[in-house]
Amino acid sequence: MNKITSFTASVVFSLALVACATSGKQDASRPGVEMSEVATLSATVEAVDYENRLVTLRGPEGNQVVVKVSEEARNLPQVEVGDTVEVEYYQSVAMFAQLPDGEPAAAVTTSTARTPLGDKPGGTVSETITMKATVEAIDYDTRMVVLRGPEGNTLITKVDEGVKRFNEVKLGDEIVVQYTRAFAISVREP
């Protein structure tokens, strides 16, 4: 697991317990960190079973995978053997401290788009999870913090060394985490 994925997974997993959202604005003078990555993959269509909605793809290393295509992909009949499928995956995490502006809460925003009927299949899906927790206790030496979520639940977690200006985080501050992931797929002729 790479550094970004590990960081993202631990932040999202840990803070999901404190699931919360922000209505406040980020204060640039407060500590924070942002990380993101993009991964791209291309594969060639080896076979298409239209009746069962199965597409066999061959990756750049020669490996094959069979993908079950959902009914949402309304343009499957336009996919042909030899077409190239391109997939792009993006994820980012932004985390920052802000002065208190209310009670912790949670928000999830999802958006989707797909190509017009009759075109080669393609589309995007993105999801943003925004969480906010209140700092209940802090140990600067061990970099441990206790966070309180919207239902009064607490989480004890260690703050990564990558978070600069940790010493400026104070009791009562709100820690806001915004995790975004997006997935885009397109099919083009060879």
C-alpha cells in the first residue's frame, strides 16, 4: 500500500467513527495538509458478451479480466473487440484545523455523468465526504489527539508527522477532513 493510500485509508477509517461535516471556511493561518494522486490504466477489449453484459479486457501486462457491466452503461452495444478502455482514478485528502463554528456533522456529495445514448460508453462518478470533529484532548509530545464526533463518540488517534504546525492545534479546534474520490471511464476505437 503506498503512502497516500495508507494515509487516506487510516484517516477515512478512523474519522468515519467521528463522521462529521463542515459549514465553515478553511482558515489559511491554521495547520493543515493536502494530498492527492491519480492513477490511469488502459486495457483492450478482447471479447464482449452483450446478452450477459460481460466484457473481457486485456491489460498492458497481458493479464485478462472479465467485467460485468451494469445496466447503467446504456451504450454497451457500441463496444467492440479491439476498442481501448481507459480508466482514471483520482483521490485526494485535505485535512485542516479551524476555529469552532458549530457542532460536528457529516455530509456526502455524489455526482455522476455518462455519455449520450449511442456514443461509445463512458462516464464519471465522484464522491466527496466531509467530516468534522472537535479536539477534546491533545498530547503534543506523542502527537495523540482525542476527537469528539456528532453523537458524542470519541476517537483517539495519532497525527502523522506530515501535518505541519501541529503545535498550533488547540483544545476546542475543529479538525476537518475532506476525502474525494473520482472514477472516470471511456471507450475509444483503436
